[in-house]
Amino acid sequence: MSAPKLRIFEVAADLEKWPTFLPHYRYIRYLERGANRNVVIMAARRGNIPVSWVSEEVIDPDKYEVRFRHLKAWTKGMEVVWTFVEQPSGVLVSIAHDLHFRIPPLSPIAEPIIGRFFIGYVAGQTLKHMKAYVESRSHGSPTDAGETDLSRRSQDRRDPLSSGQAEADSSRRSQDTRDLSFGSPAEADA
């Protein structure tokens, strides 16, 4: 992604704002709110199909990671890690999903449906729209009006870059992975 690493991290960590720029998100409601830990109900759409789940979000500004643990719904137990890595072409934003369906005999059927059809789609749309959002604001101040300011917690680590990438990785027990990479604006729109 072509924006400062800190800004991308802040936008990814600020779930409350997601529905304002991620059109596939219906809402996010906080059940518990803290400085670096939240429990939220997240509701999105996969096309016209509404999906929702409860997640614990842990924000780690020192590692530049946003982690989720799904607490309820079909994805209960799934671990998700967002990482932000500087590269010569920009900031590589990755979402790794570790889904182990809780009813092992149904895993071979459930994991591809939940993982590829739902998780892969929602993650891909999230990265695509987040990329557009942060890049459209890359010429403004490090924290535009209305965005959360995690800079005090992450000790003001701004890293302006010229272009970027994003990827979603849906990893499951079967070791089947799906990568969605967005290296340029044209690829992001595809």
C-alpha cells in the first residue's frame, strides 16, 4: 500500500471506522473497549449474504500487528493476524487466517466453503477498499480528522512510501492457501 506504515496500521486497528469506508461491512459494535484490546461484533456481507461473528481484537503497536480471535459463530477459534511490512515498493499488508473447523469430520467440506467463499472474499474486499482509502489520504496529515490516533502508543513511527501491496492469506488445516495481492491500483480494481 502506498501510504505511511503508521497510518495503514492505525486505520486497520480502528474497527469503529471500518463501515465508513468498507462497503461490505454492515456494522461493528463494541462489547468491550480498551486501549489495545476490544471485543466486537463484526457484520459484513459476502455479496448479498449477511455474515457476522464476535472477535477479540488485540492491537500490538510495538510489533505493528492487529490480531483477532473469533469467539462465536462458524469461525469460532479462528486466529487472524494482520501484519505490516515495509518493502521497497510500499507496505505489504497481510492477513493470515488460521481456521480449524471445530467439527473435524466436517472440516474437508466446511473449511473450503467458510475459508475460500466467505473469509477469502471478505478479506480481499477489506484489503482492496482499505488500500484505496489509505492511499487517497496519503497526502494529508498522518492521522486525518476522524481517524484514531495510535501514534502515542506506537511512538510515532511514520514511514512514507511510494507504492504498495496488500495480500490476504487464508490458511487452513489442509495447508491450502489463497493469496490475494494488490501491488498497484490497477490490480486492486481487478
